[in-house]
Amino acid sequence: MSHDFKSLTRFLVELGTDEIPHSNTPFLSHLIGVYRDLKTWGAPEHLVLAGLFHSIYGTSAFQGFTLPLDRREEVRALIGADAERIAYLNCALTRDSMDDTVESGGEPQLWDRFRNEPLPVSATEFEELVTLHLCDRLEQVGRVGNWDLRRSAWEAMARRLGGVALREWERVHTGAPAAPDATACWLSQPDEWSPLFARWADQHGAHARLHEWEQWGGRRVTALTLGDDGKSRPVRILMAVPHAHEPAPTAALVNLASRLLNGCHIDGAPSPTLGPNLLERALITLLPDTNPQGRARAVRRVWDGELDNDAFLIQAFGESSDGSRLGRYPEWTRADHQPRKVGLIYEEIAAGHYVEPNTSRKSTHTRAVDELFDRYAFTHYLDMHQHEGDEAALLPAGFDDLSPEQQGAESAWAAALLDMWDRNAIRHKGSYSPYLGLPRQEFFREYWRGRCPGMLQLTSEARNNRHAVSGAPTPLARQLRSATLAIEATLKHLAAP
Ligand SMILES: [Zn+2]
């Protein structure tokens, strides 16, 4: 069909789109900009028209204007069924499902936020959606200047499409600040990053103090304290990673140390300041991996969905004598379970004697946290984890035992993480106390009883391996981004001037 541009814009003006702000311009101007750019890119007519209506029903990122879905028929009559279908799909898909697909480079695995179920699309529809999505981004990023937002995902879209889309991506990004490369910044195996901590402690003197503990078998647990001033700073934050099958927060903490000490990411890309004079207001202790013995047994550096979750969780927890996944126990001996294989999560503390680092007081994790607490009396502890589902901020198992003031502070901190993920298109499950009424809640209560008085705790869960419901793999860049955002939200919330 050949379309009448004037009548289409009249329809949009009547809806009031010229008075709604979007990306520092009227919404209508942005819609027309995307329409115009898709034409320049040589897109087929139905895709150009979809560009003009690309967020008409609202998107997961833009809710400033939403036409009710029961008016789809009207839109179809105006721009045709093919164009309306692409516009509708663009409004329905969650940004994170789009990012996952392009970053993992696989088949489309989109998720429908209207129906909360998978959103099946054909290969052609997917290519058109990626084209529309990228064009939409490139039309506004220069105006808004939020270069770091989902950057690796946009770049993956440009590289997937090639041709004019890639040329336009490069043109728009000329002069933009260089972006870190997640693969190059990812250090998570003990021998990859612990020498860096030792070197930085040498180079930065009192600004970076190294701490070490030895595990049974000789592996060393390493921590770095930034802004060491004993207990005098008002905010003193510990961030730690107890589980060896959860490498993304390790990589994020190591990269954070580089950003704070050297002003750049591990790969040398410049890092904008994480807050002026952050290290004069806050003491920050990084404990990126409290079970390097377990981590060193890992057959992979990152769990990005190549193995399915069953195979991955056998690596994580171990394999029983009958081939099933080994259970989760705070403390056990080889004689108790006679496993074929011991999972990464466990720390061997004497021959054939195993503990889970964050539920047994016999672990090196516990020793490190307690000794550091004696020295710095942390006000806050971010316990960093990964799981096979949407992101979450977990309140402590003993949340109900806290004072109303402490509960309020915990909830506000959790909300800061959720808000940060929201703004970066990372879907999350909200915040809650897990394990309520289960034996595991009592393990945790017992584990913390009488320790670290006054220290507020929050657990961040970044997505690992494959999503338990959708089955979508979780690319490395996405894992690093998610853990990094939890850290940034924590620093911003607790230590902003
Ligand atoms: Zn964990």
C-alpha cells in the first residue's frame, strides 16, 4: 500500500503525541525521526510505517504514551497489518529478551510483557524488529547522551545487521566515549585477578590494602580495602562472593577495583567517576571470591547457557553416586554422601570434609568476613550471588528480627538495586526474603546469630546460565552488566554526597 503521511501524522497529533516529551524532544518528532531514518536505510514500506508507530502501545522502556490494545484494529486500518504487527511486537517484547537474543547470537527467544509468555516471531520479523529497535536507538542516543545504556546489546544488533545499520551505528558513535569490552574485562578465575590485587596494593599504598587467608590445600582468598581509614568513615561497605559457580560478581568487583583505583576498566576503557570523592566518604572492601579452591575446579570461566541448567547445577553442587545432583548441605563428609563428584560450591576444609561457604562457620569465607568486620565494623554488606532466573534483591533471612529503622534502610537499599536494573532493561523479581519457613532460613539465622552487630545485609542475584522459565541463555556481557549495576546502585545509594 502507498501511504498518506499527512493523515498518519494527523492521527498522531490528535492523540497528543506532539505534546508528550520523549528523549529531549516531542514524542511526535522522535516518531517521525525514526520513520525518516528507516526510509534512508532503505527499509521496506511496512517497516518504515512501523517506525512511525513503533511505541504506540507503550514499551517496557517508554510509558509516556500508550494507546490501548483494543485500538489495534484502528491502527491496522491506517498502516496495514504487516506494519501494525511489527509495531505491536516492538511494544510487546521485553528489552532484556531482545538483548539476550542478540548478545548470545542465537535464535530469537523473545518474551511478551503483555501476556507474560514467550513471544514467537519469524526470522524475518526478528530481523525487522532488530532493525527498528536499533534505528530507534540511533535516532535518540546523540540527543540524550546515555551512551552506556545497553551499549553492548545495541552494538550486537548493529553487527548482526551489518550494512547500513552498522555504518550508521559507527557514524553515530564517532566521538562517543570508548566502551569497555565485557569479554576483555572479565577476570574471574583466581589466578587471573588475584595478582592484580597484589600489584594494586603495592602501587596505591594506604589507598589499597591487601588481605589474605589461606584455604586448606593452599589456595589464597584475597581481599582489597579501598580508602582504608579504620572505622572512621561513616559508610563502610563490604562486597563479597561466596559461591564458586557464580563468577559474574567476581568479575564485576575486580573491574570495580580497576575503575576506582585506575580510572579505567580492566581493558583500559575510561570509566566515568562513580561519584566525586567516593573513597573519601566510604571505605570499600572487595572480597571477589571466598572459595578460589572451588572456583579453580570449574571447567568453564563463565556459565552462559552452553550447558543446560541440569548439567550446570551438577557442576555447581556435585554428582551423587546415582548420577543425580548432589544436595545442598552446610557441612558434610565424603563418608556421608559418597559423591562421584564434589560441586564447585563446596570448600574442602580438611581431607573429605566439606562446607558451604556462606552457611557454615567453618569456612574461609566466614573467617574472612569476621576478621574484616573486627577491623572495619562494616555498616553494609552486599552478598553477591547468581541464580537461574530474573534478577532479585534478597532481604536477609533474619529480616523480621530487625528494628523498623533497619528494615526501612534494607528496603530502600533493595529498591535502589531494582530501580537501577529497571532503568537498564534488566527484568527482575523484586525484593523479598527468601526461604521463609524453610530449613534454609534457620541455617542462615543460626549462621549470623551474634555476628557482625549493626551491619545491614542485602543479597544481589544476577542471572546465571539459562533462565529457568524461558530457557534463554544468559550472555557473559549481560551477567557482568547486571552484577555491575547492583554494585553501582549500592555505591550511589549508600555513598552519594
Ligand atoms: Zn549463590
